[in-house]
Amino acid sequence: MNITKEELKDILLKHEQWLKKEKGGECADLSGVDLSGVDIPKANLTGANLSRAILSNAEFAGATWIDGTKK
């Protein structure tokens, strides 16, 4: 499945709100999404669903993952 940069930006914004327990936030569901070549620096992806996501050549410099570590 493909999504636009704007859709991804919106998903990540809502995910950040979800992490902060703010109104309107929701956990990012990127399962099965093709993120090939996407640059997502410093994103906090803790708890996000990335199962079956295609991550070939994606850049996650400084991103925080499920276990809270930075890559």
C-alpha cells in the first residue's frame, strides 16, 4: 500500500498526539505501507504498527522505536 507524504505527515502528527495522550491522537498504523526511500528523521515511532511495512532504503536517523532506543 502506498501513501502520500502528506498522509504520512498527518499519521505521524496524530501518533505524536497519541503518545502525549492529547485529544485527536491515534496510534500510527503503518502496517503494509510502502515506506521505501522515505526520510523520517527524529520521529517517535514508539508503539506504532509497522508489521509488513516495506522499509527498503528508508531513513530513520534519530528516530525512537518501540523499545525507546534511538537508531
